[in-house]
Amino acid sequence: MRMLKKGYLYQVTFMARFFPVNCYLVEEEDGLTLIDAALPYSMKGILKASKDIGKPITRIVLTHAHEDHVGALDKIKEELPAVPVYISVRDNKIMNGDTSLEEHEHQTPIKGGVPKKLKTRANILLKEGDLIGSLAAIETSGHTPGSMSFIDTRSKALIAGDAFQTRGGIAVAGDIVPWFPFPGFGTWSKETSLQSAKRLVNYQPSLLAVGHGEMLEDPTRGMEQAINRLEQKLK
């Protein structure tokens, strides 16, 4: 496990050199908001990070319901049963094992590691604009139909889940990066991802923090280049 700090945000990374999987702890006055739950064995590392920071985890927020983002959720909830879990209204269906598509959605099968044995269920369902502590929820459908990103209203740090990746080069979800193609392979709709990426760049974030790869400061230009690259591929 590796932990890096940028402002109010702590990036907690597992398998950093080979197959980096990130989750995040966002510092608030009353404790920490955990964003995503990484891999099945990650519980001890996540709780150790909380202890090292010196604050308790008071909320668990999920960017989407793929296995590498909910992996340690059941074990964390066993240790912290009173801590509420948040997920989008749409990805709550996936969390519950329902991979059916809604009428208005791009009719492409949902991809990636959909959890089959997850016991934990969300306490609070999120929609666009909801506030979780200092974080504002942004609907960024694409990687999954209900993917969400979160921007810290204090610092403009953007935690984007798999809407972008930075491992192997910055890319929009669905754009296959040869050095690290896995988020691309697991993306439901690259056309929808592209529209969500354009929404995110309009926030002019100070920092981009993603599920796979390093945090990027002043990321707007790189995000724009990634958007342009996928746009060209889809023409």
C-alpha cells in the first residue's frame, strides 16, 4: 500500500507498480470520506491509512459498482457497521446484480467486473448536485451507466473514478491505452463517456484523481487532449 497527500485528499494505492488500484480519503472536520473500496484484500490498508491520518472514516462513497471499486466493502462494513454507504441511483442496480439497460441508454452490454457476491447495500442513493460533506456529486455516465465523479468544493480537486485514467497516459474511459487497456475494456459506452468527460473538463479542476494512475495537478489541458483523441477515434 502507498499513500500520497494533496491538500484535503489522500490517495491510497494498491499494486502501485503493476496494476494500480486507487481509493481516496477526503479529509473533513468530522472525519474522512472514503471514496471507493479497492480490492478484496485492501481493508487493512484502508483502515491503517485512516489511523495514520488520525481521523475516523465517517462515510463511504462509491464512484461505480465494479469489483475493483467495491472489493473490500463487505470487510470494511464488518469493521465499521454504522458508516453509511453512498452510490448513484443508477449504479445501485448494478450493485444489486441487475445489469439490464434502461430504455434511453446506449444499448451496449454493461462490461467490467460486476460484483456477484457483494453483501453490502447502499444506505443513500445519489443524484447530480448532491453534497456529501465538501464533495459535490457529478453524474458521469459512460464507464458504467451510473458512474459518478466528485469535486471538492473547497479545492476543486476532482475524483473521477474511471471516467478518466492516467496510468499509461491520460485517457477518457473507453479509449484503449496499450500500456494499460483494462479500464477501456471494462467501459460500457465510450460515446457516453466522451460526453461526460466534456462535462468534467468544464469544471476546470485543480487536480484530477482517478481509479487507475497518478494524480495530476492542473489537468485541464491533458483532459482536453484525451477528449480530442477519443473524438477522432469515434469519427
